[in-house]
Amino acid sequence: MTGGVIRVGVAGAAGRVGQAICAGVEAAGDLVLAGRADPALDTPLASILGDCDVVVDFTRPDTALDNALACVTAGVHVVIGTTGFDPAPLAERRGPGNAFLAPNFAIGAVLMMRFAVEASRHMARAEIIELHHDAKLDAPSGTARRTAELMEGDVPIHSVRLPGLVAHQEVILGDVGQTLTIRHDSTDRTSFVPGVLLAVRHVARQDEPLVVGLERLLFPDAA
Amino acid sequence: MTGGVIRVGVAGAAGRVGQAICAGVEAAGDLVLAGRADPALDTPLASILGDCDVVVDFTRPDTALDNALACVTAGVHVVIGTTGFDPAPLAERRGPGNAFLAPNFAIGAVLMMRFAVEASRHMARAEIIELHHDAKLDAPSGTARRTAELMEGDVPIHSVRLPGLVAHQEVILGDVGQTLTIRHDSTDRTSFVPGVLLAVRHVARQDEPLVVGLERLLFPDAA
Amino acid sequence: MTGGVIRVGVAGAAGRVGQAICAGVEAAGDLVLAGRADPALDTPLASILGDCDVVVDFTRPDTALDNALACVTAGVHVVIGTTGFDPAPLAERRGPGNAFLAPNFAIGAVLMMRFAVEASRHMARAEIIELHHDAKLDAPSGTARRTAELMEGDVPIHSVRLPGLVAHQEVILGDVGQTLTIRHDSTDRTSFVPGVLLAVRHVARQDEPLVVGLERLLFPDAA
Amino acid sequence: MTGGVIRVGVAGAAGRVGQAICAGVEAAGDLVLAGRADPALDTPLASILGDCDVVVDFTRPDTALDNALACVTAGVHVVIGTTGFDPAPLAERRGPGNAFLAPNFAIGAVLMMRFAVEASRHMARAEIIELHHDAKLDAPSGTARRTAELMEGDVPIHSVRLPGLVAHQEVILGDVGQTLTIRHDSTDRTSFVPGVLLAVRHVARQDEPLVVGLERLLFPDAA
């Protein structure tokens, strides 16, 4: 780091997600955008590593692991949003850099799942309603299935598919004389940006070479 | 009527519903409670008819028709909340009194159904979520089934059953870039009282001997 | 018209709104995109008029009236989404074409306002909650103010401003033992497209030279 | 305890709240109702103490402390729902019994406040909407004020008062592209019963002579 400011490189900078992350980094007072790597920009990751404290990788399953190993070996921390590859090699210490990986960087969605799980231990019963645009082919959504698996008890899932919806999930818990409802609404595809920036600020401080899951940053004391 | 005040008798006055109606009549400035008929009170309907402009009947399927015929023949209007009998004999003029009957006196529920039907003509697709306490045995609810039948298009229904819920229905309509949601929440069993009082105030003015359905009062110009 | 298909021209076709309308027309089986007029495309409106049954105008306050008069005089109907000019000259018959104008083409928002007004005649009291992204400077929103003005009774408005919100309004009506909630959620700026296409299909049939307001198409029998 | 079953006495057993607790105890398989104390029943607390493992006190501010001291001195644990007195004397060990006190026994409301506070550390901004029946005189509600005080940042509160509402609170948190909503609905005055029974089952195990607040049972590991 240079004077408390974190120098951030973005791998996959030319993609739609990468562009949103570049914009988020540039808008943050404590971060500077130190480099953009992307085949479409004719800029390989290796050429920007020397300028970065942290690299954010939103590339592809077949490149993410090599990118991450290059980072940690060179002493650059890496925050990974790419999914679909086995991150096990990063769990062994390969170099001075740390790796952080999350399948879901939407802070509100991670909070919703966490609160739903906690509440299910104290309320009698629960049901989930997930609502998505009608172009979504699968039902129920992966988030709804994972939420139900983590909660206590048997939790029915209802899937609503309508034009005009974006991506929404509501967990309703009931007990004598009361209900508790926890709802997450995604209204824009940039919803992952605050979670990525949170990880960028924390990755240097983690004790382990690899940490997986935004909940590890949001609830560091939880089991 | 006496000086613009309507004299109201209640048949089934000792029941839970009848008591709520009596309380509602007594709280209304333009109505007076003129009599309470009920076997439990040793007071037959015939003994109060002479004091009433309108009788409200929440009794039983096997008594409601005889009660109503006695009223209209005697020139007393009758508002009927009892269901489970055939009201066809009331459709012929039997006497100077009018009869009004509704299966559902909750104004908000009738408005919800009406708006859902209207909106379904103008929005691309819709789904219904009905939510009830977990002691409710049937699913989907009768109101949800009737709403879906009246709406345009194929409308899926989701049934949520949880302790702590009372009786709720949500109709979500979607189209490009927007959703419209119409929701009714019943929070207390007295929700039928305003609809009954509305009918008491209108029954003398109706042109036909029998009118069925609160929507006829709420939307008099509709087809 | 040619064989039942409506030929549609778009004035302001190069703007963000105009592009969304062009895409909507092209996706509709009963409409064909007959011309795109825009200074940015070096295509004046006059050059496409001969190919059009209906023109949609989303331009600017200083050009909309001249555009509309040119259309109706030439026997081309015009649907106008431009606001901020006085449409009074269009109310006199100027030629064989009709003009339709609306300040709000979001069908769901117009339905919400209409239902809120109707329900306010039958429920005891109401409050409005309008929720918008935190970049919206004014509060309460124009839609909330207009809704409250049209409703019966005194209707308080609450304004919520948060990042992550788009544009939402909820009207809650309460009476004994029940509430009725009518909510509109705008989730995308294309929410006006279905309303514009509805007007395109109706404008040839209207009896008057100028009709104002989408509610005139949605509720033709209302006062 | 006798064979794993907890013997429960209720002080204030003739009141509306006391009756609901008696019914809740009788419906629970692991609890037995060992005594009902109330002036209206001519049964003083002293006369039932010998039969009880735990006493639940919903009496009055001027009797609750003496009742609790009598319990703990006699080795009977006490769960106190009475508010408006200073419980400080119970914080010193007076006898073998423990005391547990909470101002709010509605588990869902305590979870809502807790989750709102946690989420406010991770989301950019928040607002609270509390909705109550129109007979509620104060605004904002005490729960809303306490929630806002405990949350990070400046949290505006909106108060909705309508007939047909019961007691509801919604906390909306927003950040880039998303919102998280946490809502509690009280639908019946028996909503405190599960929280009281939870405390009855835990009070024997607590390390300190006095524990205050249901959150201490729901989140034992929290600071």
C-alpha cells in the first residue's frame, strides 16, 4: 500500500462486471484503480501485477486459478468472483498473498440468508417466496434452495415468475401471534460492487491463505 | 324510518357475529339498534319485526330463507350474511321489502378481487399468493380460486400456511419494467361490519327485490 | 393501415426513450416500424410521414406541438409522450388525424392511482408511502401528490429515499379489521412501452381530436 | 423439577395476559401448570411457591419486586414480564433462585431489532416505517425509537396510523442495486407466549442471578 490507499487491479476489466468494479474502485476515496487486465484490452495480468496491492478477478473458470496463484506467489492479494473451478490449491500457503473467494457478493442477500437461518432456530415454522423475471428458466432459484437447506425445519419454497420482476426473495417465519419477514430485492446488476470493495479492504488482514464466503467478513465471530 | 335514522334489528344477535353487528349498529350515528332476536335470548324474529326498518340476518341455512320471507312480506328490508341456502324465492317480489345477500361482506376483499380482475385486462401476467394461519385446512383458499377464475389468463396460486398469519391475499401483476400488487389483510373477525352497515343503508333504495354481492353496491355502474 | 398492420413512425427515435419504443414496435406482431425521425439521424419528421399510420412523439416541449399539428393535418394519428407544452390547439379538429397525449404511460401506475381513488370512497382512511432512489431531489413525488389530491379524505404522504430503490408507491387503506394495499413498482425505464403501444392501437378509434390520459383508454366508461 | 418436567406457577393468573400464559403452559408437553396466584382468585403467591420450579410474574410494578425476591429466596426461579419497577435488588444473589426479566417477550420483534442493528453496519442507509392501529396515541412507537437508536447512522422513522392495522414495523436498508427489508407483524396479543416459555426453560441454567432482555437468550454469544 501507498499512504493508506489500496492499489487495485481488475482482471476481466473489459467485461460488464469488470467495468462496474472499475467504476466502483474509482469512486472510492481509499482505493485507486492501478490497472486493467483483459485480453480485449491487450493487457495481460502479469503486466499490471507490479502496480497492485490487490487484484479483483472476474474472469472465467479456466483462467481464475492460474490468475490467483500468480497473484499470491507475487505477494499480491486476490479477491475472486469467478465461480466454477476448484479453489483447493489456494488453501495451502503458496506465497505472501492471500486469496478471498465468494459465490455471492451481494451483501443484502448474504445478510438475508444469515438472518433467516438464525431466526429459524427461534420461530416455529417458515416458508420462502422467491420472485424473478419470467426469463429465468430454473425454479426454485439456487439462493432459495440454499437458504432452505441451511434453515431449521422443513421450509416450502414458492417460485413466482413474472415480467417486470428482477430478483427478489422473501423468507416468512411464523409463531404464535406474529410473523417475521426478511426480504432481499436486487434492483440492479451492480449490487455486487459494495461486497467486492469490502473484500478488497479486508483481504490483506486475513489469517488464512484462503477465505471463502462473504459471511466470513460480515460475521467474523460466527461459528 | 324515523327522522332519517334507520331502525335495525339483528337476527342471530347472541352469536359472535351478531354481537359484533349489534356493537357496530350502536356505534353508528345514523342507525339505532331496534331489536335482538335469537333463540338463546328467547326472542323470536316475529316479535321485533314491527320495530325495524331493516333486519340483518346472520343465522343458519335452515332458517335464513324463512326469516327473509317474513321480513320482505312485512315490508321490512333484510340484509343476509347467512350462506348455504338457495335465495331464488327472494328474487320474485313477495312484499314491499327488499333483500340483499352477500357471501363476503369484507369491503377490502371485494375491492381486491375487483381491482385484480380489472388490472388483469391490462397487464401481461399475474400470480396470486394467499397466506393463512396453519389451522386452515383447505388450500388454495376459496377467495383465491374465485379471484383466479375471474381474472384474464392463467393465474398460478401459491398457498402459505404459518402460525401467526391471519388471512391475507396478494395479487401480483407484471408487465414490461413494472409490477402492480394488490393485497388484502384481514386482521380481525369484525372486518365484515362496515360492509353490513353499507348494505343496511342501501337496501331500501335498490330497484330489484333481491340483489346479490357487495360489488353491486361498491360498483353500481359496472356490468 | 396495410392489411391490419399499423405502420408506426417514431419522432425522437435516437433518444434513449425513442430507442426503447422502436424496439417495442419491432417486437409487436401487429405493428411495423415504418420510420425513425431524429435530428441526430438527419431524418426530419416530414420525410417519414407518408409511410406512417401513427407517429409516436417523444421529443421536446418546443417541437412537440408543431410535430403533432403536422401529423394530424396530414391524416396521420399521433401519440405524444412529450410534456411541458400546451396541447390546447390539438383539441380543435385540424385534419383527419387524432392526437393522444399522456403525462404517464406506465399502465401499472395509472391503475394504482385509479384503484386508490376508487377504494378511498369505500374505506375509512388511507396513507401513502412513496419510495425512491436517493438521487431523487423532490419529496413527495409528483405521482404521490396527485394520487392524494384525487383520493377522498386527508391522505398523509411518507417519502423514503434510499440507495438501491428505483421508483415505488404504496397506498394503504384501512377500515375495521382490515387493510387494502395497492403498490406499484417501477423496475426498469422501459415501463412506459406497453402503454405507448396501447395508445398506438387505440388512437385511430377515438371520437375526439384530442384525448388526454392513459386512464381514458384503460377505463373508457368512467366519468 | 420432577422427571424433566418443569412445574410452573403464574402470578397474575386471572389477568388477560396471565390466562394466555396459563394456556401456553398447559399446551406445552415439557411444562405443567403447578399453581395460579391472583388476588382475584384468593390465592396468594406464597401458597403456591412450594409447588413450583419457576414462577412467571405478570402483575404490577408495586408487587413485582416483592414477588421476585420471595421466589429467589425460596429457591424458585422467576420470569418477570412486569415493567415499571427497578430490578436492581435482584442483581445481587439473594437466594438459590434466578431471575429473568424482559421488557418485550415477542421473539420476532427482538429478532427484528437485532437483525436491523447488524445489517446497519453493512448497508449504506436505512429508514423505518412503523404501522399501528389508529387508537395508538404516541408516534413514533417506542420500539421504532429504540431500533433507530441502536442502528448505525441517522435513521428516519415514518409512522402510519390506520384502522385495521395491529402493530407492525418494517426496517428498509439500501445499498448499491439492492434493498434488505426486515419486518415484524404482531397479529395477536398472545405473541409474547413463546418468549415467556423460552425464558421458563432457560432461567434455571443462567450463571448470573439476574438476566435482562430476551436477546440474551436468543444471542447468548453476542457482546
